Amino acid sequence: MKYTLLLFLTIATITVNGQNHFVGIQSGVNYTRVINDHFPKNKVNFRTGLVIGITYDYQFKKNFSIGSGIIYNQRGYTRDIVFSPTYTGEPNDLIFIYKVNRDFISLPLKIGFNCGKELFAYGNIGLTPSVLVEAYDVHPKLDFNGNDLPERSVWNKDLVYKFDIGGLAEVGGGYKFTNHFWLYSSLLFQHSFAPIFNYDRSPDAEIIHYGWSLSLGFKYALTKE
């Protein structure tokens, strides 16, 4: 919260002469999973999470822009864990869902191009430095017969990197209701450069996040031309 307040205070104290400084709010959904050669692709599923935050953009006169923000985003993945009849005594395989949750605060750094008047489109590329704020796994607690009991969470923040950085590519469009108020949608792809875990134990050490986010937002121009 203190970082959010600091960003707003910083933006509010900027002295400008043109209509090119924008602040905004965006919210949407995150769909993330991981890359790992040891996990069968049909056994690793996307985690659906929340993405929400505040944004800042500087619009240059030649349709170029730079932007940043403070974004809370939920990442992770789920895995299908199969227990064979050898261990459970059941006639068929038992499948359980193992949930891996990693929540971050990101500070995206973007450069982009936009075109259009009332209706506009844009594209951005950049980096997403992120700080881990929560890390936990949710998995079934099994008894000796393989019965599925209530889920339990395991806090394992000390076993994961507390900092992440990745690349991003974003496209979107929107509508300018006035010179001050813009409504927009965003489709963003991000891919981490660093693995999740901070211990050298194969194959877990090779797990890397990637995913998509779909969000809606608005921008408000701080100044008038």
C-alpha cells in the first residue's frame, strides 16, 4: 500500500505543459503455467488468477509512449498427480490436483506505439521486474488407502526466489471518451527468465513461469494542452 501511495504522490507532483501524462487503473485475469521438460504437457494446467493495479503512461507527440505501474498478479500452475492401483489398492488410477500458487507485485517497464483518434490501438514490449509476496502449495492430504481428505496448504516462501524478471508483449485497443478519459482493453503475454525455485534440485529447479493476462482499464490525463 505504501508503494501505491508513493507512486500516486510522485505522479501528482510532476509539472507538465502538455496532455501526455496519464494515470489509470486496470484489472483482469491471469492465466499462467510453467515450462518444464520433466512435466508431461497434458498433466500441467493453467492457474487462473487475479491481476490488478495502477498504471502510468507518458505519451509522446509521435504516437510513441513509455509506461509503468504497480501491478499485483497471481501466477502458478496446477498438476495432475496420478496414484496407480499399486499404491492405493483401487481398481483404477486416482488423480489428484496439486496447486502451486505464486503471487507477485510487478513494476512493468514498457515502450510502445499507438494509433487512432477516438478509437485507438496500441502495442507494447518491455520487462516485468517482480517481487514475490506470497508462495504456497495446495494439495490433497492422503491417507494410506489413497483417500482424498481436505486440502492443506504448505508455505514454502524460503524455497523460491523472491525476485523475478521476465519479458512482455502487449496489444490492445480502446475508446477516447474525452481528451482526458480513455477506456481500454489489454492482452498481455509474459515469460519469466528465471526459475521459480532457488535450490538446485532437478527437475524442480528448471520450472519457469509464462502466461497471458486479459484486462480492462481506464486512463485519465493529468493535464490539459
